[in-house]
Amino acid sequence: MKRVDDFRLRFGKKELVPIVIGGMGVDISTAELALEAARLGGVGHISDAMVNTVADRRFNAKFVKDKLKQYKFNVANTDKSMVKFDLDQLVEATKMHVGRTMEAKRGDGLIFVNCMEKLTMNAPRETLRVRMHAALDAGIDGITLAAGLHLGSFALIEDHPRFRDAKLGIIVSSLRALQLFLRKTARTNRLPDYVVVEGPLAGGHLGFGMDWADYDLSTIVTEIQRFLLAEKLDIPLIPAGGVFTGSDAVAFLEKGAAAVQVATRFTVARECGLPEDVQQKYFLASEDQIEVNQISPTGYPMRMLSNSPAIGDGIRPNCEAYGYLLDSNGCCSYITAYNREVEANPGVKRLSVKDKTCLCTQMRNFDLWTCGHNTYRLKDTTRKLDDGSYQLLSAEHIFRDYQFSTDNVIALPE
Ligand SMILES: Cc1cc2nc3c(=O)[nH]c(=O)nc-3n(C[C@H](O)[C@H](O)[C@H](O)COP(=O)(O)O)c2cc1C
């Protein structure tokens, strides 16, 4: 019987344990978590979502305070179009976050950054360009392009000296999305180094509509494999979403996947960025508490725990401090929903906004508990302690369980 460790993820001459820990913004997949994956010979992700906030937290910087100071006059204004990111500060924050992580890297593995196109930051092209260039400058091993179609992203870094040496990958949820990407980026003469195929059971935003339950990962992977074979394209495929045990992973590896990308199991690792009380909520979750809804202003369905404090919360938009979801016109669907409620409920102090959420503030405060479909199984991966809480795990324990387990067995911690 095979184990994950019987396979290797190959990038040229480099051989890795075929386990990729997926990006989880905002700083849920911390540098510490990614560093563990790299130390153990796999691939870890940091995320550049809300990088100014993350750099402030990690390094005691003041990027958010500075931005708020600059735009404080606009806080009560419904028009957020003038609230722009200072690109130099964005570069500095990204270089701090990525650079310090890369300096700390040990072991044979790699560290990639998850870069979401949907963080349009009131200047989509310029901010994405700056984020990717700064990450490459700071020595990141690779960039995983996520949440968006990224049809123009390769072109934005074509002029970077590391364009052909850094690993560049994309996340897709359908063959169609992959075909579109390949067609649109053909001009750069550069194929992605890997393609993460994310199915409907993943955490975070989904690349499906509300009919997500009609799809399944293995079918999509097979479809993409057939296409690549027919086109004679040799691109490593990395299935993601619902791979909960080493045996789940082996099933994909045996069918030709290059690696698997996993995340949910690591949300209860000590190195994960979620506060411990939130991690206990993940352990406690039952299957019927895990929902996919449309409250994210990105327009993509998102999976989360139904007891997330963010759901129905009506806080004032905080774009002067954050503003990562402002589109190129300075709009965000949460602002529209919030303003509608303000108008309908004059004088009411604590509003409730049911249809959308202020994703920036809620993610920053760890009040939106996004999670994978299998979160309800996390309680079976650890021990219950005498005080009724669940024991957190080390990332190494989870990683090695994926790497060496057989027969769908999950090793409990010491
Ligand atoms: C808490 C959480 C946050 C996530 N955030 C992101 C994100 O910011 N960007 C992204 O591309 N994927 C995100 N994902 C998706 C993961 O990177 C990964 O592809 C997927 O969840 C793997 O499936 P699994 O969770 O069933 O193992 C997130 C997943 C989780 C569980």
C-alpha cells in the first residue's frame, strides 16, 4: 500500500514531498506555518492579503495607521474613490513580510505567496504589479495566482528578471478557466509551472457558483489531465479541496497528480494564525454549521462557519484603514449594502447588514471563520482534554500524518 512519501513533486531537478499547504489569508497561513512546510521538504504558502496589516502585526510597523491618518477626513464619506494605497508603502510592507520569511527559511522545501487578484485595492493593475514585483524582489520561491482569472497577471511581471526562474502557478476550478488563462498568456511564452485544481470542498472563496455541490474534484482533475495530454502540455497538477487523509492524497497521486494542496487540517495547528479560541470553534463545528454563502463582496461564494460573528454584522466600512476590496472605481458591494441600511434605519447605532460583509475588517479581526467542508472532521484528528477543549497540533504532526499514513488512518497526537 502506497504512502504520500512514495511520490515526489518535481520542479526540474528539484524533488519535494508532494504536500503543499495552501495560502490562507489574512495571515491564517502564517510565515511560521509555511516555514514548517518548507523545513519538512514540502511547499508552504504565505499570503499577501492585507499585507500592510500583516506587516504591522509581525514587525510593529505603522502602515495601517499612516494610511488612516492620510484619509481620516473621508471616514464618514460614502464615496471612497480617493482612498488609494501608497505604492511605495505597499512595496515596503510586501518586502518585509516576504523577505523576513525567506530569510528564516530552512530545509529543502519551497515557500510561495498566494496572490489574490480580487484584492483590487482601488487600482487593480498597479497594486497587483507592485505586490508581485516586490515579492519576487524579496526572494519568494513562487507565486500562486488565486481568486480571479489573472488573465493579465503574467504580463505584469514579464519585465522582472526572475520572471522565468521563479515558480508561477495558478488556481483554477474548471478546464475552461485554465484554457482561457493559457490562451490569454500565450504571448508571454511562459507556461505556469504548476496548476492547482481546486474543487468545491475547499475553504475560502470558491471558483463555483451556488451550485458548487454539483461538481467534484476528481472529475475536474481528470478532465484537465486529458486536455493537457491531448495538447502535449507537461504541467504538474495539484488537486485541492477535501483531501483530508494521506490516503485521499495517494488516490490523486496514483492517478498522476504531482502533489496535493491542503489547508483545513492545518487550521488547528499551533503555527496557524487563527486565535486559539477560534481554533476551538473549528474543532467544535458540526457538519450542518458549515455553509457556503454569498456575503463576500468579491462576488464569489465563500465557505464559513454559520456562527461566524461577521455574519449579519453591520460595522462601518473601514476603507480608509484597509480598502483592499475597492474596485477600480472605489466601490465595494459592502459599502452599498451598508449605506442602504443606514438610510433605512435612521438614528440606529448598531446596524445589521445581512447580505454582505465587510471582509477586510472581519478577516483582520478573525471574525469571519472561513473553513473547508471537512472542518467538522477536525475533532477526529486530535484528543479532547480534561477541560473539554481540544488539543492543538503541531504543523509537523499534521504534515507527517499526511506524508506517512495509510488506510485512511489519522494519527492522534502524543
Ligand atoms: C481558513 C482558510 C482560508 C483560505 N484562504 C484562502 C486564500 O486566502 N486564498 C486562496 O487562494 N485559498 C484560500 N483557501 C483555500 C486553500 O488554500 C486550499 O486550496 C483549500 O482549502 C484546500 O482544501 P482543504 O481545506 O479541504 O484541505 C483557504 C482555505 C482555508 C481553510
